[in-house]
Amino acid sequence: MKTEVKFSSFRNFIIVWIGQLVSAIGSSMTSFALSIWVWESTDKVTTLTLIGFYTLLPSIVITPISGVIVDRWNRKLLMIVGDSVAVGVTIAIALLYLTHNLQVWHLYVTGAITGIFNQLQSLAYSASVGLMLPQKHYSRASSMEFLSTYGAIIFAPAFAGYLYHVVGLVGIALIDTLTFTCAISTVLLVHIPQPKFREFNSQHPENIWQELGFGWRYIQTHKSLLALLMTAMLFWFFHDVGNAIYTPMILARSGNNTLLLGSLASAAGIGGVMGALIMSVWGGSKHRIKGFLWGMVGAGLSKTIFGLGNTAFVWIGAQFCSSLNFPLNGSSENAIWLTKVTPEVQGRVFAVRSLLFQIFSAIAYLIAGPLADRVFEPGMKQNGQLAWLFGNIFGINKGAGMALLYVLCALCMLFVGVFGFNVRLLRNIDEKH
């Protein structure tokens, strides 16, 4: 089936992209401030990681049907609704904090609500990119999305780290609300193309279930996409375990130095922006799979060095180098998916992809906290079961166990990238059939 697609100019994409950048800065500031508040209030890794888990869990439930929703409903409206709900949640958190009623379980609930609507918003945005731009700009557009993400990382932690002690969580939430308003306004300004979608023959449940399973069947029949998906899921599973313990690891090993934590985030942002700029100007390699795999190898190696280090100098350098690789990896992967999957089914296919990523990520966040609190941290204390073997490398102070777990995850990321070069289906994925 052919889909009539009217490609809009790059200008419309830029307008929406600017709104997403501003919104990402506000969201990152709030997330950074809440992480500090939770760590100061509980001093438990598991508490922090459970926020990520409860944010992912409801979105996992909605993801299977989200693809059908995005393919059938107005994508522009879905993007606006997603941002509007996020505004309401941010205001609710601010009011709870202002009245001294904010508790950790409130963040579990608000995270769950946000996760559901963020899933719809991000999926609608991702599926719209293929219709807003011609294929030759896919890699460039993907790299600009990374530029937005890492641009927020540069500014948000520095701003939030300072403002947290000046205007508090309420002030940061107000700024976040204003940035969401900007994002909604930019979406309202432009035309978001909508693909033609065949009408359902009926509304019988079996037809709905056929649509829900379509995305998975599509990936199964395209073996190279299945190999790409499985490789990426393994990589991001180990990444997310390490990422879940990243903030408490740095705070524990630096004596709760929030300024250092913000500086590391800014270093990551600068590395990511540079990587995204390179990809935006370059447009990506002709063999996109090489960019995908080399990005994994570079990120895994850099994170290994990061975990082994215990000084600001090593951490900042390694964090910069690590983030430099993610635009290469991610923009190459996104370009492959946009090229290989036809626009009229991207919502359902991308929903399956998102669902599997979220399941693996939720498992990673669920196990990371208990592993850190109950296995690695006790094991790396003096006379611990792991200290005799790794104590000379990581030390035996608070945070040493988390550093060991972080390095193990980084080495697994490195291995996944190296192994991918030996999988024929991946090596040949750029070939036209």
C-alpha cells in the first residue's frame, strides 16, 4: 500500500526541535533537583532506582496499544496532550513540596502518570519525523535530536545545582512549566503530517489484537531488524543498570558534592553536543551499522575508564568521551529504522521496539538498586567478600561497590559492540533488498 506523504520543509522540523530542546532543559532541571532531594532524604540507591522503575512500568502497559493510537490518531494532538499532562504533574509536585507534604511515594505515582503520556508523546514525535523530512535528512535529524538531549544536559545540571539552593524545588518546577509551554507553542505553530491509514473492517477485538501484534510480526519477518533490535536491547540493558547507580555513586564517592555532579553532567552534555554537531554536519556514514557498533564500543570503553577513576579530572574526561559516542550510535540506529520501516506502519513497529526497550530498562532499574545496596556495597566494605579482590582498584570506601558494578556493566557494553561486528545480519543491514 502506498502512502501519500507530503514532505514539509526542514523549517518545520527546526521549530518543533527548538521547542523540544527548551522543554528538555526544564525537565532535566527538575529531574536533577528531585534526584538530589531523594538522595538527601533517604541515602538509599534503591529508592532512586525505584522512581525510574515506576516511571517505566505503566508506560510498558500502554506501549502495545500506543502504536495503534499513534498510527490512527492525530499525532500533533498527542504531542500537545503529552506535554500538557507533564505540566500538570510538575505543578502538583511543586504544590506538594510547597506545603511540606511531598513524599517519595508521590514521585512514584507522578512518575507513573508522566511515563504513560511521555510514551505517547515521544512515539508520536518519532513517527512524525519520517513524514516531516526526506530520507536523506534522517541521520541529520536524528543527530539533532541528540543535540537537543545533550544540549539540555549541558545547561540543566549547572542551573539546577545552583538554583536548588536559591529558589528551591518550587522555583525549578516553575521554570520547567514555562519550558513546557514553549514546547506546546512550537507544536501548535507548524503542520505535523499525518499518514493515511486503512480503516478497520470492524471494531471486533480480534482485529484490534491483530493490529497490536503487527509491529512484532513486521520485525520478525525482517531478520536484520530483529538482530539490530536484540543487539541494541542488550547494550542498553547494561547501560541502564550502570546509569541507575550513576548519581548515588558520584555523590557517595565525592562526599555529596552536587557541584561536581553538575559539572560531570555538563561534561557529558558537551560531549554529546559535539558528537551531535559532527553527525549533523557529516550526515552519517554510508554504512550506518558501523556507526551504530563503533558508538557502542567507544561508549563502553569510556565508561570503563570512568568507573575505574576516582578523581574529577578522570571522571570529566571519560564522561565527555562517553557521551561523544551516543549520537553516533543512536542517530545511525534511528536512520536504519526510519529507512527500513515504511511510514504508515512506523507507529506500531516503533511501539514494539519501545516496549521491549522499556521492559529491559525496567528490569535494569529494578535490579540495580538491590545489587548496589545488598551485594556490591557490602561486598566492598572492609573485610567484605569482594574487597580482597577489587579493593586495591576501587578502594573500600562508600561508593566502591557501585563503582565495581558500573565497570562490569561498561565492559558488557563494550563486548556487545565488538560481538556485533561478527553478526552477518547486522553487517549486511545497510544493503538494499
